[in-house]
Amino acid sequence: MLKLGEKGAIPQRDGETYAIAPHIPCGVVTPELLRRIADVSEKYEAKAIKITGATRIAIVGLKEEDVDSVWEELKLDQGAAVGLCVRSVRTCPGTTFCKLGKQDALGIGMKLDAAYHGKQVPGKFKMAVSGCGLSCAESWVRDVGLIGKEDGWVLTIGGNVGAKPRIGNELVDGLDDDAALAAVDKVVAYYTENAKKGERLGKMIERVGLEPFKEAL
């Protein structure tokens, strides 16, 4: 029996099958990739294909003996779906596609994903990038959120959903793309160096306040 997260496989309710969630940066797919996922899922008789809240495509109900073959044929990296690490980065279409977009959410999200996805940190860590104030990627309830405005990015930190949801704190605004990426890097570095094991960023802010993060910038 595979352990939780081993080979990227998550045990299912039936106690017999597993789900895997390949890494799909910012949820952007191609027709070829969708066909490959569908063909592999059908070949190994997956019970379901589920689009997750983290913009991954989970293949659900796989037999243990098929997990290695499924990964080999998918030719995709494992998504960071469990453990103390940075999970997939959520984004909206931003200025790439959406007429309401104020900033390039998809471009910044891809850069954050490349830099941080799977990075080991003290606690579960989620990021989201929204191209305008509607915050379609739900940036306010992520450990790190970026929200686009006419004059640049707003950086929020410490948000989360769950049993005790928390709205993030606005840390700084008016950031251009490079400044936003640099600010996120400093927040992640300070959190990594100073958080307790298992402590979400919001809980750390409640313990130490916002000032240390402002000083880190």
C-alpha cells in the first residue's frame, strides 16, 4: 500500500485505489495534453477525471500497480498536492485574454510557478495572481496573493481558506512586475527562515505581526 503522496499518489476513500494530480502550470493546457490525459485515463480504467480547485486535472481511481505506468505515459511532473511545500499557483487570464485585466496575471503566475512550485517551506503554502480587483483567482485567501490595479500590483499575505478562513493582509502596493516578484521572494524567504514547522503564514502574522515582513521588503 502506497503512503500518502508516495509517487504522487493519494489513497482514495475505497482504500484500494489512488488519485494522481499532474503538475499543469497555472492550469494552461493544450488539446494534445488533454488527449493524452484522456487516453491514459481510459487505458488504465480511471474512475474519474476531476478538475481540482487548484487548477490541476486529477486522475482518480487508479490501481496501485498501474501508477508507475500512468506517470510514464503521461510524461508530466507530479503536482505538489500534499506536504509542507508551495502548491500550484492559481491565476486568472489577466491581460493575456480578459478585457477586465489590469496586469499580466498569467505571465507573473507562470514565473512564480517556475520559481516556487514544490519548494519545501515550514507549512502548506498557496499563491494566487489576479489581474484585476475582482480577484477571480481568490488572491485574498492565499498565503501570497497578487492583485492587479492600474498602477501596478498589490501584494497580500497571510490569507487562507479551510475551517478557519482568513483574509490576507495588504502588505504593499504599486509594484511593477519585477518589484512584485522580488517582494514575493523576500516574503517567502522570511517565512521560510522564521516560521514554526507546520505554521501557515497567516498564523505567523498573528504571532509576530506585519512589521517584520514590511522590514524584510
